[in-house]
Amino acid sequence: MSEPVGEPAIRVLIVDDDALVRAGLTLMLKGAPALQVVGAVADGAQVQAAVAEHAPDVVLMDIRMPGIDGIDATRRLRARQHAPEVIILTTFDADEHVFRALRAGAGGFLLKDTPPEAIVEAIRRVAVGEPILSPSVTRRLIAHLLPEENDQRRADARRVLSALSDREREVALAVGQGKPNAVIARELHMSIGTVKGYISRILTKTDLDNRVQLALLVHDAS
């Protein structure tokens, strides 16, 4: 299927130690318009070299792999300049995996039984900076971020947010509520471009990688 004229394909790198999974994902994504699988590797230790070679926009990352696991690989990858977005795609949705992955900088967390069309849509959304979580992961996240958060984490998060301007805190709160840029723009009476500018400045001030981590910070502070 041809790509829309003038719209570059989203470049995808697959990282999974199961050859059948790599082959299946490659076959599935090749049938999706405006997506291009540029490479597939079997170990987290191979990720940096593969990213340097193929320059993907999005990396689909397994968690449990020999050598460097997916979470450590994500953390190292997101430390790069102009790092690609990362979607964790795994059979494991245990709390420790979810929160370690999101705090490592992953922009999405999906289970491998997610329908193909939902995986494709997640890639498209994460590529433009919109976080994606499977429903079961979202439920875990909400449960985790209610009163059980410890006092130190809450205090640390409030200290970081206190360095923001009032307008920046309004935008950060909206991101923490899961609102997309268009809704934030409408509710705060600003353009979408202005919202994006605020989010970029907030991420710089808070030393965070993406809006998923910003949402975690906002909830930690509540």
C-alpha cells in the first residue's frame, strides 16, 4: 500500500528476543499505511547500534530479553539526543514493570495480545508525542497513584512543580489529567502550538523526557 504523498513514513524498530514475534510484528506492520519497519533486533544490547544505523521514530521494545532488558535499554535510549519514542510491548503487565518502564521514558505500554489495529494506532500516536497505555495498565496506574504514594515522593514532586509558572502548572495539570493538546488549548484559550511550546518548556524545567513522565509527576504531587 502506498504512503500518502508528502507524508513521510513512521520508521519502526522492533526489539524482541522471540524470532516469531519479530517476524509477526514485521509482517503486520508492513501492511499498515505510512509505517516502515526499518530493523529488528533480538537483545537490548543491540538497540543503540540499531538506532544509530536505522534512525527509527518509534521502537517497539520487549521487556524480558537476555543481556540488557527492555527497561534498561529504554532508559539508555531515551538519554540520547533526538531519541526515538519507545512503546513497551510485552506479555507482562506487573506493576513493577509498568512503573519502571514509564519512569525510564517509555511513551507507551501495551500487552502483546493488543489487537493489531490498536498497535498500529499506538505507534502513530506515540510518534507525535501522545502517550498510549493499554486499559489494564491504565487501571493499575490509577490505582497506584492514589493515596499509597509515599510522602517523600509527593514532597519531591511538589518541589519540582513549584518551580513552574502559574500558566505552566495549569498546562502540567491538564497533561496529568490525560487531556490531549487540542482540549488543553480549548480549555486554556491558547493555540495548539502554544500548548506544545509550554509542554516543551515544562519538560526542560522538570528534566523529564515526555508527557507520560510529566503525568506521573503531577499525580505524585497530588
